[in-house]
Amino acid sequence: MATVLRTEPIDAGDAGFLRGDPITGDRYYSKDFARREWDRMWTKVWHVAGREAQIPEPGDWMTHHFGRESIVVIRQTDGSVRAFYNTCQHRGNRLVWAEDGHGQLTCSYHGWVYAADGVLSKAQDPDDFEDGSPCGRVSLRQVKCASWGGFVWYTMDPEAGSLDEFLDPIPDLLERRDLHDMVRVVWRTISVDANWKFASDNFNESYHLPTVHPELATTTDEDYKNTVFESYPSGHNRMIEQGQPSMRAPKPNEVEAPFGDMLREWDLDPAEFAGRARDGRLALQRQRRALGPQRGFSHYARYADDELTDFFHHTLFPNVTLTATAEGTHFFRTEPDPHDPEKCTFDYWFMAPRVEGQDEVMTIVGPRPLKEAPHEFVEYGSGAVIEDMMDSFLIQDLSVAVGQQAGFHSRGYRDAILSGQESRVRRFHEVLNDYLEGRR
């Protein structure tokens, strides 16, 4: 791994470290602003193409369609991965449309065939070219590609720094999680009538929890005084919430569902915590530490105590959030619609650790088998019903995003008035501005 110079995190619990750049409504609907984002930011940063588990064997490939571009990632004979623009060098036809496949890439227009290394291996009438046969000397245009956490990443910028530099310090913060060995048991893409930035804004604060997710108060302490807020020079942020009842819960000192069920699962009697429910957090840490290995949770031995109960939200600039819990890791990603800045896609994955003797895991969409999930596509639009998600925090967030998108058009909105605990929201926009102005 390349050596990266690290700077201590910035305490992002107040606005003292910010410039104060305004967050105006046009950033969410202006086509000109969206074009600037594409030219100066999206084409410069690193993107997640997919999971390495999608291409386990040499010759396996997968595609990532982003904006009007398409990238194909191919497993090489030596086990490495390479990424190319998904366009034929002959006349520009898109080579493959499927999400994944195996073998050579064949153009449907004139039959040109490319090997796994991107080199042209077959062309019709190869003797009819002025410079001789193009086979062996014409290649697909390659893009930088690297792996971390079981994810395959790429960037369209040939001058971009390494993936290690871009991600810093996220790999260190998640080093005990073994993301590369987790299984994606939920893989869902949802279309949303909102600008892609809604999720980056939303996941960079917990101020909305009491209003939008009041049911989480029995298991999640959203009190900003007990929450860690961090920003990093790379543009990434982190928030750590304690896994215990909030003082905003209806009965904060009493054990309520589902916190009581969590205690019972680990042989703790909720009645013993009557009047002191918040003590259940440390007791749960001790029980998971003691009983985890014999129950097949061998990975718990690598976790720090707070990683056994708390919620670690990592917002990676610009559009990926990784929320790590004792049960697994949630992956969230928004990507802009290629034509309409008021639409986006929202990806939700849940990645579960392998547990000996366990063939099923509980997720926000119900129990799922512990194996790689099929890709599901859902149209949320302006509020369509998604049966297995209606009680989830995701639908709550999406419904607010649609309403907020409408509000950004109002003459009555000029800039966000943020609390100190929301400072990372403005930080996100200031980093975005740095890209747009050429400062990054």
C-alpha cells in the first residue's frame, strides 16, 4: 500500500472550521450546475464499479453505467482487474449492455472482438485497412482501476492520485471490519425524484433523527453531546453514535423493543436494566465479547468494544456512505440522472459477515439468505409503495428528499441555517465547490 501522509481529523461538532459557503437551491436543479459537477468533479473522483465477488474468475466482467459513460471491468488471468471504457474503437458502438458476463467482448455492429486485456483479437476483413490489420495493435481505452474492501474502484482521470490517497483515512477506520470477505445479501437500486446530493446531506447529520426516525430512539443515541463528528482533509467525514436508548425516547430509562430483544438475544434479562436501560450498552458489549466466538461470530474478536454496539457512519466524498455496525455494513450511494438533475438513483446494499452455522441474516427488508443477492430495481418516483421497505428508515429518508427537492425551487429559500452538529453538511458542499473551482 502506498504511503499516505495523514492529518488528524477535524472536530466537526461546530462550524468553526468552515468557510461558510452558501448552500443555494439552484445547486439541486440547475442543469448548468450539473454540467459543472460532471466536468470538474465526477470525472476526477474514484467510483465504485461493483463488488469483486461479481467477477471471481478470469474472463468475468461487469459494467458500471454512470452518467452517459459506461465502464467495463474484467478479471485478468493473473487475478488482477482492469477497467476500460465500454466503447468499440472502430465506430464508437457500446460493446456490452449486460450487467455482467464472461469471455471476450464482441461489438454487435461490425463484430470486432476484444480479449480480456482489452486488445483487439478479431476484426472483419483485417486486410482491408491501410495500416494493416488492427488486431493486436488496437486496444480499448483503459481507465485507472484498483480494489479496496472487496469493492472495485475506477477513475476517469488519468492524472488522479492513487485510490489509497483518495480514500484516506477510511481504510484505516474500517480495517477491523474485513469488508472484502462480507456477503452482499441485499442489492437494490431505487430511482428517486430528487437531486443526488440529498443523501450526502442527509447522511452527514443526525439532527433529523428525532423527526424523521423517532422509532430509532430506543436503540440509537442521537444526542449530539454524545456523538463524535469528524471531518478529514480528503473530504470524507465520520459520525459515531452510541448504541443505547436516546434521552428523547418516550421512556429513556426503561428497556423498550427492539432494545429488549437485542439484550435477550445475548442472554441478558431486560428486567435487570429497569430504570437504567442505557447500562445495557456496556453489558451488551461484554456479552458479545464473551459469547461471540462460541456462537460463530469469530470476527468480534477483532472489533473494539464500541464497535460491538455503536453505529459508525462514514460519508465518503462525494456520494458513498458506509455505515458499520456489529451486524454488518450498510452501503449507500446516489448517482445523478444523466439528463435530469432532479432525478437520481439510490443504491442500498447490506453486506453481512460470514458466521459459522448461519445461513440467513436479518435485514431491513426481512430475512435474507447468506449469499450474494440478485440485483433488484425499484421505481420510487414521488412516493410509490415498496412493500418490504415501508417500515424502514430508507423510505422515511426518500420521502423527505422528494419534499425537499420541491422546496429548493422556492424564492423563500436562500441558504441552509445549520446547527453546529450539521457542520459536515456545509463541509460537503465546500469540498464540492473546491472541485468546481479547480482547488482540488
